[in-house]
Amino acid sequence: MPDREIREPDNSTVDDWFGQKVDEDAEVADWAMKEAGGDEKKAEQLFEARADGEEQYDKAHPRPD
């Protein structure tokens, strides 16, 4: 397989890197805990309903075989 350089267009943006998703999910966790008034079970439900999580990232970025 020849080496190929990956080139992004000059005007491209990246908003779906795993690290970005982790940061976004951390913000959702903080929001969920505040929204739930400290109730961890309720916060977990809110988080699961709103967070993207690793599973969503993996769906959009399958690992090469």
C-alpha cells in the first residue's frame, strides 16, 4: 500500500475528534448532575439520554481491518 498524505482543505474544520467528544460528554455530565439536583441515578439517566459517548464516536469512525 503506497504512503498517502492526508490533506484537509484550507477551510475545513474538525469537530468530531474523540478528545472533543470526551470534553463534550464531561460538560453533559456536569449539566446532568446539576439538573438532577445531585441525584446520581437521575443524573445518569439524563447523561445517557444526551451524551454522545464512545459508542457514537466508534459508529462514525470504524477502525480499519
